[in-house]
Amino acid sequence: MTQSAWPFSGQTVSEAQFRAWARQAFGSRIYQGLTVSTSTTGRQLTVSAGLATVDGCAYMSDSAVTLDVDANTTGQARRVYAVLRLDPTATPQIQLATVNGPAGGGAASFTQTDTGVYEFPLAYATVTAGQAGGWSSATSGAVMLARAQSVKAELQTGTLGVVRNGIAGGAWWKTHVTFPLPFTETPAVWGDGADAIFTFAAKNITTTGMDVYIRNNDIKANQLVIYPRWYAYGPLAAN
């Protein structure tokens, strides 16, 4: 079995080693800017200045970048994505590019490898069937955001107030929790009933909220106000 560790004094750290560590720490996410808009006069996407990481590696642009979009000659509408493409053989190694989705709509297939090319989608616009010129009304002058989801998980939490005598002995109390910020996928959730005699449960969990149930395991109603706490952990949607 081979064991390795880095970085240490006098040690050369390879790009593959750095990415193996950095993708766990930073992943692929937008920190600032990099909003995408469609041209009103031509078949182009414009990406504003901003800062991001792609597979753990940093990218920064200090001015807007315009990307030409291929004419859609498929006969069906399709998406075109603005992506940040990490290519170790390119200069610079991370650049903005476009990736076409399949004819008929739906998400594109992105290249995402551990040591080679890695494509990070920022947003997409829809190009109408057979459209060879400008955007026309296909996107109404606005990109439909598919802002690349943060791959760094975040924890959200909160408390619920249950008034005295609010839960009868042996009964369940139900409420709905809306997460302060939406997740990009269904989060892991758990809770604390605030007392040993109370049980926490959650159902109907979505990216925006969940139904919370608190059971009073005592034979009589709660004699004090209790404050059960909920937790939700997962990748947050881009703001």
C-alpha cells in the first residue's frame, strides 16, 4: 500500500496532487460575478467579470468576455451553456467556453475528469430550431440560469417554539420549515427534540423546506415551552 502526504518543505507537489486536495476544500463554485447575458444583436453570450474555482483551481476575470455561439442547424431547440473549462494543456489553463446541449432540449454532457479537462457550467440559453442568426425571441434577452451548484456543503439550522401544553401526551406536533436559503439537492436533515422525552422526525423534504414532527413521549402535555432544533446539510444554490 502506498501512502503519501503533502505539502512539506522541499517537496514538489504535482498538479494532480493539488487538485485532489483542492477539489475537496473548494470544489467548483462561483464566488463573485460571472453572470451571463445574451446579446440582443448577435448570437453571443457575455460573461461578466468575476471569481470562481473549477475543480479546486482559481479563475478570475477582470472584464466581461463575449463568447460566440454555434448556429443551431439541428431542426430542434437546444441549450447552449457558458462554461469555465479547465484544460491543463491550455494557456491560461482555465478559460470561458460554450458547450451545446442535445437537440430537443435537456442538459448537455460535460467533461469532468480528475487530472484532465473539467467543465463547470455557469448558465444556459435556449437556441430555437434552425436558428442561424441572432437570438430573436428565443431567450427573451435573458439567460435561464443554471448557475453551477456549489459543491461545498453548508449547514443551516433553526429552532421551533412549542408553547406550554402545546403537545398532548403521546401526540405528535407538526409544522413546516422553510430553509433560509434553498439547496441544489435534497439535504440531509436531523433534529433535536429539545428534551429526552421528545422525538424529532422529518418528512416531505425538498430543496426549500420540510415538514417537521415532534412527538411527546410523556403521558402528559409538555409543562414547559420547548425549543426543538432542526438541521439541514447540503450544497446551497448560488445566490
